[in-house]
Amino acid sequence: MISPNEIALDLPTWAQVSEKRRAHIARVTILLTQWAGAMRIDPVERAAWIDAGRLHDALRDAPHDELRAVVGGFGENPEMLHGPAAAVRLEREGEARRGVLDAIRYHTIGSGEWDRTGRALYMADFLEPGRSFSRHDRAFLAAHVPHDFDGVFRQVLRARLEWSLHEGHSLFPQTVALWNQVR
């Protein structure tokens, strides 16, 4: 078992994360590392998963006006700006792996254009054990990712969609496209 202290969270100098967020990032990265090992993912894809996990919330605690300045009009909800802003910053610094950039950009809403890196990050962000809701159900799903990646992904996507609808939130076109692909 990997502990949060064993994960190297070398974040960019522009990252803005609290200690609480840093702990979340570590838990997400641990899950991705464990899944990649259990699934015997090749080293290139494994590195993409770990980098997506390590960087997905690099700007989560940045002020919304700073995020808007980086991404412009990526939706109205300020809670959705940190992923696109981090992807823009990473791309400016030379990150060229489309799977990593898209995973980070859309990790809160999903994307029908994702490769397995995006799907893995989406699941890890939802299933990481530090979240307080449905702990047993989420732990069960997290344990089954290496054995039924696509099935668990479908379950996680469904749970996130049901929560959004229950809370009266709008669904993003990218989320709907993703659901239409996997249902």
C-alpha cells in the first residue's frame, strides 16, 4: 500500500493548492498508481496517469478572476475553471500529451474525446478515499477498477450524472457526449 508521504507531488511553481487539496491530489495519484500497477499498464501510459493525477487540481485554490484570465469563457461556473486553466498553463510550458491535457481540462465534467488517462483520472478523483460520502460503495468500486475498468467507469459516470441532476445542475455537452458513448 502506498502512503501519501511516498508520492512525489512536484507541482509547478504556479500551482495554488492548500494542504487539504495537496492531500486530495496525493490520494488521487496513489489510486492511479495502484491501478496502473495492478493492470500492468505500460510505463508511458502509467506516467500519463500519474502526471494527470498530480496536476489535475494544480490551480484548484487559485482566485476565480485569475482562472478566468487564463481560460476566458469556459463556462459560467467558477468551480469548473481550474482544470482548463491548469491545462492551458501546462500546454504553454510544453506539455504535449493530448491525453494528459484533456484529462486535466475536463476532469470535472468528462469528455467523449478522452483516452484511458482521462477516464482513469475521472474515476480516481471521484473514488479517492478522502471524500466523505458513500465511503463503502466508493471503496468497493475503487477496488474493482483493475478488474473491470469500463464497468466501473460507467458506474462512476452514472453516479456523477445522477448527483448533478438531483442537485438541479445543468449537464455540460461534453458530459452528455461521454454518457452517450458508454451507456
